[in-house]
Amino acid sequence: IKDGKLYIGTTSDKAVYKQILDNPKVEIFAMGARGTVRISAEAYPVEDPELNREVYEDMGKDSDTENIAALELRNVKGYIKTPTGTTEF
């Protein structure tokens, strides 16, 4: 999360990146010991090279690679489910 926006990262040489360019609708599901997260959103490439680098580094990834590709998630809907309940957003 940066400046109130949610981002994910990949590299532009991966098939998933090319799929997102063709169809920006994505779903993300993560499960761990403390609960689950499910997000559906639209993912759009970050066009500003400096913001792309900053977002990528904020995710703990190495931005020395030329093909970094941060994606801004828009129209985010989903939930976080923990043992104490579910929070929708």
C-alpha cells in the first residue's frame, strides 16, 4: 500500500503479466495460520518509472532488474477472514 493505493508486483517477462495486460481482472487468494484473504480487483501497470521502482522496492523486491512491473489494483473488493470474524472491504 502506497499513498492509499494497493499494488502488486511481477516482471514484464512473465506470462501472468501479459495475461493481465489482455484482461486486467484479477483475483488473489492467500491463506495462512492467522486467516485468509480474498481480493478481486482490476490491475493496471504503473506507467511512471520512478513510482514503479519505489513500489517494487517497498514490496521488498530487487528493482535492479530492468523488467520490473508494479501493478496498481483498482476497484478492490474482498474480505479478510480470521478466527474472530470476517471483515469485508
